[in-house]
Amino acid sequence: MIGAGIAGLVTALELIELGRDVVLLDRCHPHELGGLAREAFGGTFMVDTPEQRRSRVKDSFELAWQDWQTLAGFEADDVWPRRWAEQYVARARDDVGGWLKRHGVWFFPVVNWAERGVYGDGNSVPRFHLCWGCGQGMVDAVWGAIEKHPRRSHLDLRFRTRVTRLEPQRVHAVNEGSGHEREIEAACVVIAAGGIGGNLDIVRRHWPKTMGAPPAKLLMGSHYYADGAMHEEVERIGGNVTHLDRMWNYADAVRHPKPRRKDHGVKLIPPRSGLLLDPDGKRYGPVPVMPTFDAYYALERMCEDERKYSWLVCNWKIARRELDVSGSEHNPLIREKRLGRFVASVVVGKSNLVRYFVDHCPDFVTAGSLPELARNMNELTGTNDVDAALMESEIRRYDANLARGRSLWNDDQIRRIAQLRNWRGDRLRTAKFVQITDPKAGPLIAVKLQPMARKSLGGIQTDLESRVLDKAGEPIAGLYAVGEAAGFGGGGMHGKRSLEGTFLGGCVFSARLAAKSIASR
Ligand SMILES: Cc1cc2nc3c(=O)[nH]c(=O)nc-3n(C[C@H](O)[C@H](O)[C@H](O)COP(=O)(O)OP(=O)(O)OC[C@H]3O[C@@H](n4cnc5c(N)ncnc54)[C@H](O)[C@@H]3O)c2cc1C
């Protein structure tokens, strides 16, 4: 097995459970075990779950499958992606969630509502089940099950071992410390080496045509181990790698306050009560761009302008209630499972998080007035892009609309805020119709948002047993691919867009199918 991310760990656990012997190679250090899942938020897309039912959310395979296909925009030849997606939607609750729960994973009782779509063309109902402990909790549960497994000794895990060459039943690996090289033979080889999001050259080369030219400045939201080398190896030996131009990148990223990698970005969940403005300070319209409704649309709008960045303008009161960050790193209360303090933070807001980003993130600026804010924004970019008068008139127009009172509100963003506040999972996390220039809500905050590469939707094409297919559609004997490397199944089960939370789930699902197939050989 190549890769000890969540997909690799799940495959390994299932294989030792099913009586097989596994050699698991990863180029990472021991503390990085679990790959990107260790950093992930832990949201998992599932359908018709006990958590949904307890919240009186009626969901069904038919509804979710319709939502999925709407976003996926599958093309006629997307045969395997479509099959994978259909299976995932039908089986995620039991084969992903149920399986994880059996290994001690617990999901929040209130399900989050991600990607509801600009025009309702996303998740019809909340389906983002947040894992208690974040993605790290998921990794710990799977690794814990491996550690205490009676057949633990049948797993040989070798860190700092990078696979450089691939054959269906043999790999060539090099030890990153000693430089020692060796060949390892196996009845089957499983590629669980992640996507291409860590290789910005490949990301730029395959940048989606609908988004114009690739951004000159692109943040990195994956890890550099996801370098696409195994995709190239699969192509070299005749495997079919598909849809690398389909990717799940974000428009709401900032530079990491304490970067650990070159171009390290962090994905915010920016306040929905803030206003999103283009580089000139003009509000996007006529349909407002609002974070969390449609990530793809937000990136498309950002990329229409060749400067490829946006501003989110809000104030302290809004940010304290609504600012969030995707991932385990900036959610210590969830990651460390501190329920009491987590509930308190939802009720009183997250002043510490806002303070931290204001103080440490170079893409945050604050001010006491709109003209001062515009000056600080221009100072940050080193341009005169923001037209202070234009920005002020846009913000005042929005605030005036709010000031007219509920019965006269007439702004699409205000309507959407009302819709957010109707869902119990969002009510406490959404400020109560706060004006941007409310003098009691300051200081003003502006955040420069940039594009960031994150997930690969395409990848190594596989059948429903996770067997790698060649260009003629035939399985290559002994070769498997799982997780992000396989486009989460079939070389791209998402099609063009995701309903969110589908990545971790896709890793677990494709890994389990691979293990079952290998064990049945
Ligand atoms: C901050 C953040 C938040 C996220 N939040 C969510 C979320 O809430 N919900 C969701 O569904 N998804 C989320 N994701 C995405 C999700 O975490 C990833 O898609 C998923 O973890 C990928 O797992 P993987 O095992 O396929 O690959 P990876 O985690 O990339 O693991 C691949 C492993 O292979 C190793 N490797 C690579 N090449 C080689 C080689 N040549 N030789 C040896 N080893 C190699 C790497 O070192 C790595 O350990 C998030 C991602 C991030 C970064």
C-alpha cells in the first residue's frame, strides 16, 4: 500500500481484519500519519441518517442523488464516476458512517448545511455530519482500531519511504532519510497517495477553463506530498487517469498566520453577514456572493477579474459570531473534544479566533471608519484598487436597506441571512441582521480572500472494486487505487462539483471496497 492517509489506513485496517498481510509505505514522518484527514474539519456527507431524522430532516436517496447529479454535471462518458457516485449516495450512511461509528467515531447531533446552492441548486437539506474530534478524531479512531487489532503484527508500516516507481505487483521505494532503495513485491498494490493539490504546477496546467487563466498567486491548501507522482506512474504503465481539470478549490482563503509550508493557505468560513466586494470595492451582484452557499460559483466570480481576489468586509460583532476556519488546527475545542467550552463558544462567539487572525494573518485589516478601512486595504495590496467612495456607497446602501426594518427589507443577502437563521444549525452562528457600520459593532474588518488549491476531483480511474482500469476499461491485474488518488472512486465520482463532506466519506468508501475485493481474490 502506498500512502497512510485516511484512505490508506482504512484499507489497511480492513485488510488485516480480512486476514491479509499488509506493507504500508508512506513518505511522511510518524507525526503526519493520517495525511490530510488529520488536518480536515471532519464533515461527512451522508443521507437519511439518525442525526438528520432526530432533527426532523427528511432526506432520501432519491433527493440526494438528484442534488448530486445537478452539481456533478456528469457527461455521457462519465460512466464510472456516475456509478461510484450513485453507490456512495446510497451506501454512505451505513458503509461509511455506520462503519466509523463501530470504530468509536461520533457525529454532532446537529447536522450542518453546506453548499445549499445560489439558487437552491445544492444540498436540498443539511447533510454535513461533523465528526467529533474533527478529521483527527477520525484518524485516531481508525489508527486506534489498527493498534489494538489482534492481527496488528500483520501490518508493517514504514515511514519516510517514498515510492518512486510502480508496477502492478511491485514497487520501487527510497528511504527519505538514508537514501536506501529497494524493490517490494506484493500480490496487490494499492495506491492511496492522495491527489494533485500539492503540486501547483499540475494544478495550474489543468486549471479549469471556465475559470480563465490560472491565478499567478495561488495558495496551497493541500500538502506537498500530494504531488501527482503516482498519477504519472499509473499513466506510464497504461492506467487511465481522468478529469484532472476537475478540482475543488476555494475562493475564501487567506495566507496561513503561521505557515508550515510554502504558499500555505487556510480556508476560512467567512461571515455570511459580511459583504463580498470585488477588488474595486464594488459588491458582487446582482446575485450576491455569500460564503458557504456555492464554493464553485464564488471562485468563478472571483476569477472573472484578472486580479483574482476579493474583499470580505464586516465588523467585529459579526466576525465574533460567524468567523470560522475549516480544519482541525483552528478548531481546538472540537479537535480536543471539549464539549462544554465548545457549546459556550457557539453561544458567546469566538473573540479569541478573531483576535488571533486580526493580529497574525497578513490578510486581515481593521479600521474605525470606512475611509480608513479603504486606505488600509490599499496599503495591504500595495495598489489603489479600492475606490473608497464606491465601497462606502455600496456598504451604506446595504446598511440603509437593513435600517428600513424587516417589513421593508429588499436585498437578496438579507433574505439569505433570514434563511440561514431558520436552520437551528446556523441560527446561533449567524448574527441577527447587523449593519456593517453599526457604531457599537466595530472595529470594521476587511479580509483579502484569494484562490487556494485544495482537492482533486479527478484521478485514477477505477471500477467498483477500486481496481485500476487501463485505457480500454480493463482492470490492470493486482493494481488498486483509493481515496483522493482515485478521484474518490471511478476517477472522479463528484463530476465537476461537490456537495461538501464527500471527500473523507469517499476515502472510507473506496478503501473498504478495495479491501473487500483484494480479500476475495
Ligand atoms: C484543512 C482541510 C480540511 C478538510 N476538511 C474536509 C472535510 O470537512 N470533509 C471532507 O470530506 N474532506 C475534507 N478535507 C479533504 C480530505 O481531508 C482529503 O480529501 C482526504 O483526507 C484525502 O485522503 P487520502 O488518504 O486520499 O490522501 P492524503 O491524505 O493526501 O494521504 C496520502 C498519503 O500518501 C502519502 N504519499 C504520497 N505520495 C507518496 C509516495 N510517492 N510514496 C509514499 N507515500 C506517498 C502521503 O505522504 C500521504 O500520507 C479537508 C482537507 C483539508 C486539508
